[in-house]
Amino acid sequence: MIELSWTISFNSNYLHLFHMKSIPYFLFSIVVCVVFGCKGPSVSYNESLVVNKTNLQYTKLKLDSLMLDSVNSSYVGDIALFNDNIFFIDKKFSYLYKFSSTGKFLNRYLGQGNGKDELPIKTVAYFSFLPNGRSIVIGPGWDCYIFDNNFKRVDGYQANWHLDVPKDVMLKEPDPERSQMYSFIYDGNIKASNDKILFPILSQHPKFNPTRKEYASKALALGEMSLDNGSVRTFGKFCPSYNHDFNSMVFCYSYPDWYENNNMVLTFAADPKLYIADEKFNIIETFGQAGRGMDTKYTNTTKLQDFKKNWFHQDAAKGHYTFLKYLKDQHLLFRGYHKSINEKTDGLQIYKNDVLIGDVDVPLGFKVAGYIKPYYYSSPYINEDKGEIKIYKMTL
């Protein structure tokens, strides 16, 4: 079972902010501010684009555990890898700890404060390095801060959701094509290029949300924010399997990542396929195989007030995909999945050039964080009682 503890906050832009301290964990942030968005394109999930190729080379992996040196931490955070070092972002204390690839503590950056090398926020919602060495930190109110390679703050702004539509109009006349209808879904990370970030979105509008059967065919699925000025656009559509099975909408979100040639790759939490799309969300290719031993007999609810509780139960009990990570230098795509409440392991799929080359068992909650030669490293496994931050490393 997933062990949960959450806090609820309120400000002018957010109705609720649920933070769940668990592995794996999931956070809804419901935006009630009124924003104007771009119209989404017509999306064709053409079955003629489907490619199913399998060349299994890996059916079992050896994992070694790595304990990071002890630090003064809240033990709520995540791992990022950059320049052959391991970084732990403490989401409560706002510290960024730097470790060597062997777990040795090297330095501490950021922390709460108003200085150029500090964060003027009490909670970190998102952190990511950019390919050019800069980094971005986003608070729960979508306040964004850009740091240079030496972790000095060089820019800061509020995410621009284009607040120009009256709230009462949005509530009375929901329009699925407007970004005013959506909020971000926080799963611990964002996917950053040098000029923008990519993330999944969700609507919890009283008249348009995943408890409505029309949501699968009309809702947008992705958000993108410019790192120059914080301008947000919403786009993309759900894949056909959600239209065929209303109950699958309990897992009504995607996991996107940047791919080759400025394209993106994504998987949906309740769909076995993977999709490559261009910047306008034209589907270029469909590929992928279902995970092993997944219980996919889902149950959705038609009552919005019951959605969160039902999601908690289904997340623990049922099979679904849990993360997506593309390592461009390795040309490897990793996709994780949960099997069922009765299984003692999760699954990890490995794709290369759209071909499934590995499907292996991994510890529950396992996610690939990145690569430092010769190891692939996982996201953290945190034991607050013992003051431990452990990660796994593996080789192919």
C-alpha cells in the first residue's frame, strides 16, 4: 500500500495543492485562475503508423545499491544527474546537494532566501537541469527561477497563463480547447530543453474532467512553457484507447519526453503504446509492447469528489505505466510500469530505435534518473527514519 501524507495550501491561483510523500507519488494542483490557451490541432493516431518490433536482449538485470553521504535534509526530494555528478534537490529546505558518482558529498547550493544564489520560495515543485548547464526551479504557485552554471539566479518570472477570460465565463461555458480548463500534474519532474519545458496537464473543471465520458475525446493532454518569458500553451490529444474504455480515464495523464530532431515521445499511463510526435503534435510513429503481468481491469468514477480516493486505490492495485525517460546520448528509451498490488516488483522496458530490447523486473517505485558511465542510476529511495538516501545503479 502507498503511505501518504499531504498538506493543503491556498492562494489566488490555486484551489488545492496536494503533496504526497511516497514512492511512487503523485500530486494534483488545481488551477482556478482563468487563462486563455492555444487551440489544439486535429490529431490522427493512424494505425498504419504502428510498428511492433521486439529483440529481447535483457530479461534480468543486476542492481547495485548506492548510499549517498548523510546531509541535513527534509528527506523529501528527487535526483538529477548532470556532468557526471548526482544532485539531490531537497523540496522542503530548497537545498541542492551535489554528490560524486560514488555518493560522496561535494557541495551544497541554493536554500531559502532572497540572495542571487538562493530561492525565495518555501517549497520546490519542479527542478531540472537544462542541456546547456543552466537549471530551472518552479514553486507551487508557478513562480519560476533560472540559474546559471554556477547556481546564480539570472532570471525570474511568473508562468504566463494569459489571464484574460473572466472566471464566471470559464465556469459556465467550459471550452476544452482553452488552457483555462487545465492544471499541471506533478509527478516529480519536468522535461526541459534549452528554451522550454514539457509537462502533462489535467482538467478538474466541474463540468469537464476525467469523470465525464467526453473527456477522452475532447481534452488536451500536454503543456509547454517558454523559458524566455514563461508563456504557456496547451496542446495534444489522448490516444484512442481512452475513447474505447472509460474506466481507463482513472489514469488520465501522459509521460512525455524530448526525442530526436525536436520531436517528442510520450506514453499514456493506461495505454501500452508509445508515440512520437512533432512540435505540432502530428503523430509520426507508434510503437511499443504491453508490460508483463499487468492487471488493467480499471474502475473509474463518475463523481468528481470521489476521483482522488479512487485514484489512490487504483494506483496501488492496478497495472499502469509510471515514467518515461529518453537518454539521447545512449539512444535508449526507458519506460516503467506497475503490475498489480499482488506483485513484489515493478517492470522496466528498454527500447532502442523503437525496438523493445529489454523487459525486466525492478524494485517497486523504480525510475531511471540518468546515466553516468558505466551506470544507469535510479531515482531515490528515501528512509527518513534512518536518515538515508539510497539509489540503485545498473549496467546493460
